[in-house]
Amino acid sequence: MDKKLLRVLAGESVSPPPVWLMRQAGRYLPEYRQLRSRHASFLDFCLSPRAAAEATLQPIRRFGFDAAILFSDILLLLWALGRDLDFVEGEGPKLAPLQAEEISRLDLSALPSRLAPVGETIRLIREALPGAVTLIGFAGAPFTLAAYAIEGGGSADHLRTRLWAHHDPQGFSRLIEILTEAVIQSLTLQVQAGAEAVMLFDSWAGLLPPRGFARYVITPARRIVSALRARFPHLPLIGFPRLASAQLGPYAQETGLDGVGLDTAADPALVRHAVGAKTALQGNLDPAALLAGGAALAAETENILTALSGHPHIFNLGHGVLPATPPEHVAALLALVRGTSRQAAS
């Protein structure tokens, strides 16, 4: 079966490029909102295999994307390590801020049992997924997980995390080491259950200066890639170090990742030369352009397709689908990427 996304991650330029969207399963879909309403909490939703599998499959049925990404949340890994986790409507995730003396209590031994529902979700998805569609598993990267754990949720500047890294680099490195091993275990579980590619989300990587980026982003990613390749030699891996455009060249070259995700601010025409000819680039439409639709969507889509023509490219957003996005705009985007709207007009 021809899986375009896997061909691109192997270094091939495919025209038109495969397309999927970050947060393609979510609140912009009425069928998702109906499914979500049946669960008292978001955590319960993520840990209910049949519901999570259905959420993963909904956008595939509606739009025919080239890839499905596991419906879950990066913070499940912190919960699996023994941290209390809650998702507050309108506020986002909430955790008790991690203290230095609590690092030793993060329980790696609990991961397999606590994440077992995720493996079952993946098995259910693979049973129902069309043959040409690639299933992507994922995890938060160690620095981003550390930032959420230390701050106790989202933050405008993650100052507490950055100060910890400066004041206690040894303790912070120990936390990164534990989280790196947790990511390796989580992604191993996902691949064993049926994920065909995996993605590493480093949402807050761009907050770090170059030396910190090398130590807390590149080094853990390289270790994760090495460990997974030792177990699954042909596994494709994508990294998404958000807001780190100036570091994308070293990130791609030093980690061994097959693909690099671009955020909205990255210039694809420049990045393609920085990462090398065989590293796939994924992205990077502004989610606001997708929300706007019409001529703005068409122009921005064409700009990205032109900038990455001839380069291994997976069309995606520079961040997740915004909840207010009309589903009709998503359908229009796929028609633009695949050329069907242009063919109809000619």
C-alpha cells in the first residue's frame, strides 16, 4: 500500500505532498464535540480507548487526510509518572508545580500500566484505519514536559523553569534525563501497539538560548532517536521544536530525525537549505489563514507549496487548528494542496 507520508519521511519529494493537521481532531468538529460531551473529564476521555480511537478517526472519515495522529495529550506522560493532572475548562492543564525534592519520586516503573489504554487506543485505530493512511504516535519532548511540570501548567514566559535550569543545572539535567527515558518508554509502547511514525513536540524549545537549546533540546532528542532506532531501525521520526527557527539546522543535523516541523514564523525557503536535501519539512500554514479561508487561505497555501517544491514536504499547520475554524475551510485546504480546486477552475 502506497503511504505518501512514509515516502516523504524517507527523503522523497512527492507531488502533491501528503497533508495532515495538528489538532485535526478537536473542537472545530461537531462530531468531536458530541463525543467529548459523553465524558466527565478530558483525562477520562483520553484514557478511554474506544472514545480516543473514534476521535482520531473522525477527521480521517470526514476529510481523507494522509495521516492520523493519535488522539491524546502530551501531559499524560506526567500523569503516568505520578503527577496529579487536571484539565480546567477555559484555563487549560493544571498540575501541582514540581519541586526539586520531588524529582526522585517520578515513577518510571508505573508507565507501562498507566499508559496501557494508549496502546489499546492505537490497536483499535489500526484496525479501522484505511490502508493508505499513516498512523502517527507522539510525545512531548523532555524540555517542554519539564516546563509544564515546573510551572504547574501553561505560562507566558516559563521563567521558573528557566531560572531552575540556570540555578541548578545538575538537578535540571537529572529531570531531563528521567523525562527522556519516559519519552523513550512511551514511544516504544506506541510503536509496539502499531504507530508507524512518531513525532516529538517541543512546544517551548524556542525559549532557550543556543547553549541551553543544545543541552536540553538537541541532546535529549538525539538520545530518543538513538534508542528508538536501536529497537525499530526503520521507524520514521519527526521533531517539532516550536519557535526555534534559528536552531533548525543544527537540530536536524545533530538529532538524526527524518523530519522537522516548522512553526508559523519559520521561512520554508530558508529552512530547506539549513536542514539539507533529505530532511523532510512539515508545515507551516498559519492557523489564522485557515480560519480566514478564501483568498487568504489560497495565497498562503500556494506560497508554502512553491517554497517547498521539490523538497520532501508534509503539508501541515504551523500550530494547531483553531477551535473556531469552519470544517469547510479544512476541506478547501485539502483541495488546494491536492490541486483539485485548481483543476476545477481550469
